[in-house]
Amino acid sequence: MPGPVLHQGAVVQCAHGGRAAPPSSYPRVLVGGLPVCVQQVPYVVAGCPLPPPPAANGPCVTAPWTTGSLRVRVGGGLPLLLLDSVATAVPTGAPLIVVSAQQRVVAT
């Protein structure tokens, strides 16, 4: 399904409110002046308030993406991340939530 492309400036959080960001992006393709994000790079979560065991199974640390663009690729076949891409945080299993992203460039 078509959706806006995620870039380095997109605001992404874990389900508990921790800030998630890519440790790297694809610098050769820019959207709104910022590099795009690709599916192969898991996001790093910082500031997740979920307590560690035995109180809970947190905090969220990383979040690999399981879906990305199907038709638009960069850098020799890397899928882009889209607004509706799915990631699951480790070790909690919580989803990442895209809070805001650019809306001008859309991919499938």
C-alpha cells in the first residue's frame, strides 16, 4: 500500500513512549533535505520507561523492521521504510509507532 517515506527526521516511539531512531540512514537519497531510512537498519530505542524484570520485561532496546516498500528501492535493492511499516521492539515485543513524518514523498 502506498505511504509516505520515513526519513531521518521522522518522530518514532515505542509503545511505552521511548524515542526510537535509526543509527544510520541512506545518505544518497534525501527527502525534505534529510536521508531516507531503509528496512535493514533496526531502530535504537532510548528512554523507554518500562521497568526491567521482574516488574516487567523492559525497557525496549532495539526494533527491527519487518515490512518496507515493495516497489521503491534504494542502493541496490534496499526497501524504504514507510509510514505504515511494522517494527517490533526487543525484548518487549511492543510495536513502534510513527508519530510524525514528512507527507510529500510517497512510495509503494
